[in-house]
Amino acid sequence: MIAEALALATEEPAGLLPARQQMAFSLGWHIILACFGVAFPTMIFVVHLLGLRGNEVALVLAKRWAKVSAVLFAIGAVSGTVLSFEMGLLWPGLMGKFGDVLGLPFAFEGLSFFTEAIFLGLYLYGWGRMSPRLHLLCLVPMAAAGIFGTFCVISVNAWMNMPTGFRITASGDVVDVEPWKAMFNEGALLQFLHMWLAAFMVAGFVIAAVYAAGILRGRRDRHHRLGFTVPFVFGSVAAVLQPVVGHILGIRLGETQPAKLAAFELADTTEQPAPLRLGGLMIDGEPRYFIEIPNWGSFIARGSFDLPVRGLDTFPASDLPPVNITHIAFQTMVGIGSLLMLAVIVYWLLRWRGRDLLDTRWFCWFAVAAGPLAVIALESGWVATEVGRQPWVVYDVMRTVDAAGDNPGLWWVFGTTLVVYTLLTIGAVLVLRSMARRWREDGEELPSPYGPAALAEDGR
């Protein structure tokens, strides 16, 4: 067994491991910023609308959140550009063979990015220069572009899970390409909806966590309470809907990617009905250290209490994903998602009955923790999706080993990426902390040659 593993390792191209490492790092880093690009404009729209209806605190939030959004967008533009180049650099086998199939959604994503940038600029520069209603409406195409751009990217990933829109000849050539069919494949809508809700969970709970931390420090004014409530509402709705969408996606795995489903469920053999295993690891081919709940594995995986879940032993060893990583990532995502769902249900039920848990320190601490927990759930979900599809980069069509190049110099590219992203992270933290500190100290806007404050000073 060891000799076979060593022989397999020697057959891997030199660029495979650095490509995997860089893709995992850069995508995991960028996806957090992408969540804010999807969800933040909608939240800004809500507080700006409240501001136009007479809520001055909400209008202040709209101004400040827009500047935070601009910082995050600028950094996300760098990481997103890196990702676009990475597809061809790291995976030449994939893009060389299927570039014609995947070109359409990537082109639309680029257009969406520029549209979002244009309207973000108009919104930032439009304070005092546009009519209030027109200024507010700048957020609509900005939000729509972020959502559509995300759909384009997710559609590519959905295509990798459920490839369609092409035909491969006996000689291995890709012909009869149908870009629209590939883009709007069967898995695109549900995967996008799953990611869309995840974006609102991450952005909603992270922003709410910032204001919950301020409340813990004694800042219980209207500004902090509204700053907590608006994003927490969005995060709450997404947290309640997310398990439903995730369950539907999980049921489809039984037909589309049964090996991934078996890894999710830690099913070493086919069982009917299958139990739900909480925790656990696959050790020497057997699941160990888990808590078993009878029949519920079948319901979660197949939507029925008596349908079987196919076992890992029914697949060739060469077609199995890394079981433990896939299983742990999946259960981390589901566990955190379930916790957040139950927490928001309790919060809003008690608030409906007249008790606001935001007045209790223990809930504020939980709200602070909810932000990082949502990020962990997001990252775990992507690990489960991507690692669970292995060894395929395009499921049942192209293996990951065939998509990578044979360039050992990619390690230098990965090292450079680590340095650049570290500097970007430090820069973002310093800028955002500086903005927050100035707002806390004197409540003034950051210096700007435009906007209401500047216009007032000019006597206009």
C-alpha cells in the first residue's frame, strides 16, 4: 500500500500541489470579501432608505458603511483579479480543454465587476450632488451587479460538479460547445442560492458582531443598536432559510456525486436505513469516535427515513475523496449553521414577547462570536464542496491531476501571493481601525472633497 502511494505521488505533475495550495488560499481569502460585495449594498440601501424617511442615525450608517464597502471592494478587486489569472496559470489542462465552455460566465463576471465599481463610485461621489431618490437608486445596479457576478462564478463551480454543454470526441476533443447551457446548468441555481444566503449570513453576522462588541463596551446608543439590528435581520433570515436549501442540495448528491455524499455521512458500507453519525473519523477503513442517531442519515441524505445511503466500499479507491477532511468540513458547516439558526429563532421569539436579548451581556458575546462562526461555516462549506469532488476537477470527466501543469516554479508564485495577501490584510485592518477610531472619537466624517459636509463648508 505504501509503495502504491509513493508510485502515485511520483506520477503527479510538479505544479499540482502548489496549484492546490494557492487556489485554496486565494479562494478562501477572496470569498469573504465577495460576501460583502453581494450583501453589503442591500444593507446600505435599507439604512439609506430609513435615513431618507427621517432617521438621521440610519443616514450616518449609510455614509459610513459605504466607505467601508469601498475599502473592501478595492481589496477584493485585487484578490479577484489574482483569481482570474490563476485559472489559466494553475490549471492549464482545465482551461486549455474547456476554455470555450467556461468563457461566457467569466466574461459576464468581468462586466458585473465594472458595473458594480461604476455605481459604487457614483454613490460615493453623489452625496449632495444628486437628488435623494436618484442617489439611493445607485445602490440598486450596484447590488444587482454583485449578485449576478456571483451567480456567474458559482455557475462555473456548479458546472464542474455537473458538467454539461459540450461533447467529447473519441480523440478527446471538446466539440458542440453550448456556453449558455453550460452556464445555466442544472446545479447552478441551487448552488448560487446556497452561496447567496451564505453571503448574507457572513456579512450580516460579521457587521452585527462589530456593533455587539461596541455595546459590550457600553456604547448602547441608537447608532449601535440600529447598526446591530439591520445586518442581524438579514443574517437571521438567511440562517433560517439556509438549512432548507442545503438539505435540497444534499438530497441531489445521492444521484450526482454519491461518493461525496458517502464521505459526508461517513458511510463505510451501504446501509438502509442509514444512521446519522455526529463527529467521527475514518480510521483503517472503519468509522470511529462518533455518536449515532438511527435512521436520520437516510432522511438528511435522501429525504426519506428508509432509503439507503451508498457506502464508500462500493467505489474504486481511486475515485474516493479524502474522507476525513470532507466529513469534518461538512459537519462543521452543518453544526455551525444549525447553531446560528436556533440562536436567531430564540432571539426573535423572545423579542416578539417583549424581551430584547441585546440588553444581556451573554447574548452580546454570542453575537460577537457569531461573526467568526459564520466565516468558519462558509470556509468549511467550500472545503466540503471542493475536497469532496476530488479526485475530479470536472466531475467524472477530468481528474485534477490532469488539469495541473508541470511547473515547479509555482511555489514562488504561491509564496508571493502569501506576501501580497498578508500585506493587503494588514492594510485593510489598519484602514478600517483608523476609520472606526475617528468615528468613535469625534463623530466626524473622514476628510473628503465631496459629500454633504464639504458642500456645507463651501456654503452651497
